[in-house]
Amino acid sequence: MKKRKGKLEEILSKAKFYDDIDLYQVSYRDFNSIVTVTLKEFIFLSSNFEAIPINRIVEIKKGSDVLYSKSSLKKDL
């Protein structure tokens, strides 16, 4: 039985394959801080999600629209 993609995986897949990847910003946890980079840069830095796992992503924006936000973002800071 196939595992259904979650919301985060759907957003990343759409951005990579069906949309302009340069429009997306990713914020992720890096030790005790939050770093924001373009999705293209995040994929490069994370070595396609191996060096920085997908579960460290706390927010994804397309322009000024927030597409994904981890609910525990405020608790982690």
C-alpha cells in the first residue's frame, strides 16, 4: 500500500516540478536559530534532504503567502 504524501511533501513536490522554485522561501531550524533561504538553496544545502532533514522545516512561503507553518514554531524559540 502506498503512503500518501503529507501537506509538506505536496508543497515541495509542486514547487520543484510544477512551479517556479525561485518563488519559494524555506525557514528551517539550525541549532537554536531559524534560517530562511530559497527552496532551491535549501535543496542544495540539504543535499536533497539528507544533510538537513525535512522535519526541520518550520515554514514555507511563496511570495508573502505562508503555505506551510509548523505549529510548534513559537514553542521552539
